[in-house]
Amino acid sequence: MDLVVGRLPAGAGDAGVEIVERKGRGHPDTICDALAEEISLALCRFYRERFGAVLHHNVDKVLLRGGQARAAFGGGKVTRPIDIYLAGRAVQRHGGVAVPVTEIAVETCRSWLRRNLHALDVDRQVRLHCLIRPGSADLTELFARQQGGAAPLANDTSCGVGFAPLSDVERTVLAIDEALPSPALRRDDPAFGEDTKIMAVRRGRRLQLTVACPQVGRHVPDIDRYRRNKAWLADRVRAAAGQAAGMDPAVAINAADGETPDSLYLTVTGTSAEAGDDGEAGRGNRVNGLITPCRPMTMESVAGKNPVNHVGKLYNIAAGLIADALVRELPEVSACECYLVSRIGHPIDDPQIADLRVRLRTEAAPLPTAAVEQIVRRHLAGLGGFAEALSNGGIVLGNWPLWRAPEAAAARAMP
């Protein structure tokens, strides 16, 4: 491993302008990410139970084609269903035993949609198309190849990035997402849908929040109730922002709303996927649950990639954990960015380069290179445990911190 430790200049939280976004559980892009990851985890469980080990798969290509609907106060109707296409590669036969990949994928998706989109009739309003095929011979062989029981060999040449700590605005966006109507609240008042989106723009200490949150027509009798719901939600958002970082933001809820019923964010199912908004895996939140254009990011899609040797997944998780560990464990480090680059066919615990950029509390202090290297190597050595941690809920994609106790994470679905 080529390890580079350098100094990090001022961060996103110190800049004059900062932009942070989060797409909610019912956003079409988030749905695609969630389904890709759920299929991967379901395959991992099947492979382990039947064959004693996770077999090669990458099911990270999911496309959602929006349907058509007519929303209305007190009702509404989906006139054309949502189509979801599941693509990727997976071992479909091993040791003479057939793997029911299509059945696993389709039932896993149906289960996630039922659990997470309360107003969606999955049986009548969604069509699932499974297009998963067997993997190529070379990548399947590479997956199985070991070097004397050493670390798995990288499935790809790619880059993973992570940073810590979160800025005030980043923490505020996550806090607001937690404050938006939860499954428990929807059981008492199902008027709010899951297709939320938060866009935060900070200029100096002035924070502007644009929040989208659909309402479900059959639980909203008229426009007055719709407006009261918006006002209630705006108060909730402001309170969450104040509690998270002491900010008093300007808040716009469903900013495109007009004055007539057909110009409101009113839905039948609680997601814009019902009426023409499409989605694709890899276009949503990064592994920490945020979209942060003022921070280092990668185009690498994480959800659905196998958790054993696909560095497009492993290095993005590890980079965030490494950056977080450096800030927590080294008192002299106030911030960190981590960049990990793999090389296909090389051991996953030996990246081509690990570039660590740290900001020290005392600017003139020497870089703690030896301590940084120790933490980096410790996390790289633990990559082999990520498959188990993802399967049992110890790592939950889309949440921060990524690492949670399994019992705390088990009840949380991927957002």
C-alpha cells in the first residue's frame, strides 16, 4: 500500500456557501438503491445457508420507470403501474444446485416495498421485472480465487472516499430527516408519504431549507387540511434544525405548490414514482446518507454490489469509517478526508493508494503519520468482516455513523 498523509485545508463547514441534500425513503432513486441492496443481502443469506459461503454477485443495476396516476382529495387512482427492472449478475447454479435468483429478488423487493411505502398497493400498482443473469466466467473465478487463505482479490479498479466530521448543516439535514413523519406517526396519521427530499443551502450562517413531502390524497379531505399539514411540518423542520445545530432556517415546504388542487404535491401512493418520476440505483444518497457536492464524492454506486470483494462498495464504507476513526481517536486531528484506490485482482486489504488528508487543531504540529497508518491498516484488515456486518445490520448504508450495534440497527431499513 502506498500511504500518503497530507494536510487538509478549510472544510465545507468553513466555506461561505455549503450545499447538502438528502433523498428520502420513498424517492425513486432511493427505492432503487434500497432494492438493489436488499437483493444482495437476500442472496448472501441464501448462499450462506445453502453453500456455506457468499457466492459471486453484483445486482447494482435497478431502474424504476414511473407510472401514471390521478391524485385527488379524498381519493385518487393509479392508472398505470410502476415498472421496476432488476438487473445484474449472480451465481444461479452451484454444485449442481439451482439458485432461485428470480424468486429471491422479486419477493425481496415486494417485501421491502410493503414495509416501507405504506400507501402503495404493491400487488396492483407495481410490476417487477427480474433480468439478473449469471456472472462472467473471469469475474466469477476471480471472486473464488484466494491466495493461501489471504484477503479476497479486488473485483474492480475504483475509488472510495469518506470524510469526518459532519458539518453543522450535514448533521442538521440528517436530524430533519429523522423529524419527518416516521412509520410510527403514519400509523396514526397516514396523510404524509415517504417520497421526501431535503435541500439545504447555507450562506454564511443563513440557512435555507427546501423540503418536499407528499401527502396522500385519500387521507387529506381538502386543501385547508393540506395547508395545515404543511404548516405543521414546517414547524417540525425548524425545531429539528434548532435542536441539531442552533440554526433558525428559512423553510419552504413543497415549494412548487400552486393555489389549485392539481398544482399540489398530492399523491395516491406517497411517492412521485406513481406519476412519471423515474429512478435509478446510484443516483441517490451516498453511504453516509447524504449528497454533499461541497465534499469529496465518487460516482461509484454502492448498493447491490457484493460485500466480499467489490471495492466499489467496501472502499466507500471503509473510507468513511477510517476518517471517522481518525477524528475520534487522535485528539490532534479535527477533520479528515480519506481516498482509497483499488486495483482489480489485488488483495482488497492492500489498496493501490491510501490518501489521508487531515486538519490538525494546532496548525504547526507535525503530521501524526504513524498513528494514521496504524488506524488505516486496522480498518483495511477488517474488510473481511463487512459482509457479516452488512447482513446482520451492524453496518447500515445510508445512515451515519455507518457502524451500529446490530440490535440497534436491525429495525432500520435502508433509507
